[in-house]
Amino acid sequence: MAHMAIVAFTIAVTLAAYATSRRVFVRYGWAFLSPVFVSTLLVIATLDLTGLSFEAYRPGRDIMTTLLGPAVVALALPLYRQRRIWLPRWPVLVISVGVGSTTGLVSVVALARAVGFATQVVLSLAPKSVTAPVAVEIARLLGGDPTLTAPFVIGTGMLGAMFGPWFLSRAHVADPVARGLAVGTAAHGIGAAAMLHEGELSGALAGAALVLSAVFTAVVAPALVPWLLHVGR
């Protein structure tokens, strides 16, 4: 009974933290007030204050995680509603996601090599812009460490959700299709959640981009990343 009470408490804390941070973000719109970032801090602070460990939080987290799959599938509904806007442009959208995914792979491998990261770290970092379950499997195929890939993916998504829309606004990119595709390609599910704050079209395209990016990266990365590692040696 006590176990169930802790599970219910951790779920309630997470929902309350997200609802509160989302309300603050909608009001002020500052990048550092991104709901994912602020709610994470609030949950950590609550666990620390109550003396609960992450192991105690894990059962509630697992329950909430099972809802991620249906949530991603639910993005198909706004995508269907907005089909008259994006469907005539679908070849351009697919090409854009492909170019964005390739650019992400090439740039992160080049930067990681320039910094001097070990090969295994580079291989673990390469699929950082892909949704976590796919990124972990890509890292395994490449010979990377999935335990490193997971935090890289989370960090990328969080930073993309925080600063992606801000950067696009500073670059005067106002088209909701372009904004959704850019953030969804670079910051996967967390980015797609952020774009839903901007509107149904941006969120729908971000959801489509995260799926296309995952498929494209899974196909291309096993051949492209090893080749990039040997270029210039």
C-alpha cells in the first residue's frame, strides 16, 4: 500500500511540475523556462526535499514512459488535420529531413573528433538527435556505448527544445512548417513537444520529422559514421 502511495505521489509531482512550468513558460516565453527543463529541476528538488531516491521514483516513471508511445502515435491526428498544407510539399519535407539528419551526423562526428573524444564516445554521440529507443540501437550497431547515448539524446532534446525555437525566431524563420521540421529533426520527441506549444501544424510536422529522422539515421548512420571516422586519418 505504501508502495502504491509513493508511485501515485511521484506521478502527481511530475504532472504538477510540468503543468506549473508550462504555465510559466506560456506566460513569459523565455528559453530557460522550457517546461521540460524547469519541470525536471522541480522534480529533482522535490525528490531531494522528501528524501525519495530515484529508485523510488522509477516505478512511477515507468508508468508515465509507457504513455510515450501512444503520445507519439497521437501526433498523427494533427498531421492528418493539416494534410492540405504539408501534403503537396511532401518531397521537399522528406529531402529537408534527410539533409538535416545527415548534417547532424556529419557535424557532431567532426566536432567530436576535433575536440579529441575517444572513438567509442564519438560513436555513442553520433545518433544524439534521434529519439532514444532508436538512438540506443544505432549506438549498439556502431559499436558505441548505449549508456552514454541515452544522456546525450536527452541533453540534445532538452537544449533543442529550449533554444531551437529561440534561434529560429532570431533567424527570422516564421513558417510553422519549417520551424516544426527543424526542431523535430534536431531535437526528436522533446523538441516536438515544445513545438506543440506554438501550434498544431508546427507540432505535427515536428512529430513527422522525428519519425523520418529516426528512419533515415538508422539506415545511413551504420555506413556514414565509420566512413567519417576514417576520413583524414
